[in-house]
Amino acid sequence: MHYPLLMLHLLGLRLTDQFRQALDAKAEDAERGSVTIEQVAWAAAVIAIVAIAVAAIKAYVTSQVGRL
């Protein structure tokens, strides 16, 4: 009867320790993993450029197929 209780207690201690380590790591570098507006703007610009390129290629191919 003591073994399952002991295992549950040790599991709780391990989870508590991991949780505290995660909180300490987050407190050390508060801006770690944050996305800035500049990064979002660059991503949007790249997506727009790719979309324009795909549309241009698709229009060119469609016009060439029409000539056949």
C-alpha cells in the first residue's frame, strides 16, 4: 500500500521541480520567444511577394497554353 503512495509523491515532487525550473527559465529571459511587429511585417511581405510571383507565373502559363 505504501509503494503507490510513494510513487505518486515522487511524481508530484518531480513535476513541481520541472514547473519551478520552467518558471525560473522564463523569468530569466522575459522576451525569449516574443514576435515583434517587424518580424510579422517581413513575413507578410514575403508571403505577398510569393503570391504575386505565383500569380504571374500562372498567368504566363495560362496565356501560353491558349496559344496552342
